[in-house]
Amino acid sequence: MRRESSIPREDWQAKCEAVGFDFHTTIDRYPYWNESVCYAFTLDEIETIESATLELQRICLEAVDYIVCNEAYAQIGIPVQYEELIADSWRAQEPSLYGRFDLAFAGDVPKLLEYNADTPTSLLEAAVVQWYWLKDIHPGKDQFNSLHERLIERWRDISPAGEFIHFACDTDSYEDVGNIRYLMDTACQAGCTAALISMKDIGVQGRSSAFIDRSLNPIRRCFKLYPWEWMFSDIFGPQVASHTTRFLEPAWKCILSSKGILPLLWKMYPEHPNLLAAYRESGQLSGTYVEKPMHSREGANIKITGNVQAQTGGTYGGPMVYQQYSPLYSSDGKSAVIGSWIVGAQAAGMGVREDDSLITGNVSRFVPHYFS
């Protein structure tokens, strides 16, 4: 694994925008997409990441089963009134579309930092944008990236041909809209039909068994780029369990999207090579460790304590999780995190994000990769 300089393509902004990636630069002109560098991997390193992703998915599903069978929802911060909804979702084996593992990796053993199991983004960048970059810059090389094909295949597995799906997100977010439009495209290529709505457009009406949109159409199937814990706290949250709308990701994925799953994984699989020691109580770890809220997002409210120190602000609070610190790959003053994707039960590709800080945040740069 190495970080390399790379000459940006001529008119690269237009090339990105041609595939729907119009948030390549932030509002304050901060470059989110960065092709002036790239990351090079060996085939052995890619296979190591792929194997770790499949293994982490396996043990995470076993952890979900443990939570449901032992009614241990308090360990991951789930409100009591939604326990039955989650248990029913798991027992019915409601299908999942995708997820993203964030890994610390420096060419040796991948370590799980957290699992973005419910609302992972950076999908368009990983599936499409870096693929076109590869074809333009390194046409003779390869990339760990079968995301597009896997997504279409997965939609065919979980949705009957012609099914109508509402796709909902915060439509004020360019990033969320870009990601959900791409997911809509993969669903339509699989034979579904779709409409994009805002989460604010979801409502209830009288005795309707399903949620409705602003045109009063029933929402029978809804892909939501919106966290389950936010839904639980919304005004219509208590009605989720009584309405027949089926959501993707399913309710059981909120177990894995909570960082409370990290201490449970360590308890179930102590000394697992792909895990870092993690606890819900402070004082259990020595040396350098990371403190993060159970439900924080996008690198907010993270604190590294010990021989290495760093901290981010934010608005998240609540129960904390304490995890052993693992050094990230570092080069030229940049730190890199691997985002390894799972689609259905298959490892499907990865993206690399880097930052000047030790903590990856919302505007950390996405950098393309290749392997040979």
C-alpha cells in the first residue's frame, strides 16, 4: 500500500459531473474529490481486505442474533418501545442491501473502526467516479470495485420486477441526494420503478395501513438514507411499528449501526485479529484509546487520548464507547481510512478517504485507488 502523486485529468470536474457527482467540491471550495494523488495496492492486500470484510460481516450477523435472542438491546442504546419491531425484522430475515466497514489498514491486518450499516455514503464515488478515473488514468490496472454490478444483482434478489420503491433522504444535502439518485439508478436497472422524495414528505393519513407521500400515495417500500435512531425520535416514530411500509435498510440494521456493537463483538470474539478491544465503561483500556458516542456520525465528537491526541467537535452526546487506538496508514502527513463495502453477503469494493487529522470527518477527501 502506498500513496502516489497523480496528474489530475483535464477538465476533471466536468467528467465527475457527467456521472452525477456534482458535490466533488464543497461549498467553501474545499476539494472533497482528490485525484492529484491515488493509492496503490497489491493483489495480496486487496484479498486481505476482502477476506476481513466477509469475516466481519459474519461475526456482526452473529452479534445481531445474540442481541435479539438475549433481548440485550440496552447494550446498544435502542429504546424499549422499538425492541419488538427490531426482533420481528430480524426473525423475518428482512433483506439488507448494503453496508460499509471503516477499517484501519497499513498493509498488514485490517482492524474494524466502525460499521456504517444503516446509512453509508461515499457510494457514488466508490462505485462509479473512481472507476472512470481508473479507465482514464490506469487502463491496464485493476480496482477492488464490483459495486455497480453487485447492487443491481442485489436489487433483483430482494425486489420483484416492476416493484415501485420510494427513495427518501434529506433533500437539502447534496451528498445524500447524489448517493440516493445513484441507488435509484441501480434499482431501475434491476427492473424496479422509483421516485425520490424528502423525508419531510412522509406522513400518515387516517386509517391508512402504510405511510403516504405528499400526493397521498401509499409508501409500500421505502429506501431511506436516514438513520433509524433519528426515525425513532421523530414525531411519527411510534407509528413505524404499526404501519406496513417496508424499509431498507431493515430495522435490525440499527443494531449494527450503533457503536455499542463494538464492545459486544469484542466480548464475543476476544482477541479476534480484525477487532480492536472495546468497552462501554471507561478505565478498561491502557495506552492510547478512542472515545466516541454510541450514535455519533461523520467523525463528530471523537476524542483520542494517550500518546496520540486528537479531538473533534459536534453535537452528539449520550452513552460512550471506548476503543483501543489503531494507527491509520500515514504518508505525506495524511492519514487514510479504508471503507470496505458489503452488498448482500458479498464483499464488493472499497474507497479510500484521507485527512490531515487522525480522525476522518465529513469533508475528508476521497482518493481513488488501483491495484496490480
